[in-house]
Amino acid sequence: MYKVKVYVTLRENVLDPQGNAVKGALHTLNYYEVQDVRIGKFMELVVEKSDRDIDTVVKEMCEKLLANTVIEDYRYDIEEVVVQ
């Protein structure tokens, strides 16, 4: 089994209105140190071992469904876990 952590973020050149709203709210709460906020997604998947390469499988999932590759970037970490 594998535990896969997928991080999806907006590309640097894409506006992030939700991030701007959070930044404004933080400033309202007197957290003026915050210079920028970018909102993203985090997903944790548990994937069974198969005859397919896990890196290839995760990349395919990200590009087909988990990330909109036109406006989002993604990265992932794969950890092999022992099932007890």
C-alpha cells in the first residue's frame, strides 16, 4: 500500500480571489505581517500496490482529475505503508 499526499496550487500567474479575501480578513484581524495568501488543495490517497508504476499512476490521476493543469500546478509525495 502507498499513502500519497497530493498538493494542488494555482499557478503563479493566476489570480487568487479567495487568497486575497483571506489576506484582507487577516489584515482586519491585525495580522499585517501577512503579505500574500494563496489557497490550494491537499488530498491524501491510499493506493493499493499493483503491477503499474505508482509514480505513473499518481501522475495520471493528477493530470486527468485532481488538478486542472491549465491553471494549477501539482506535486505529490509517495510513502510506502505497511498494512497491519
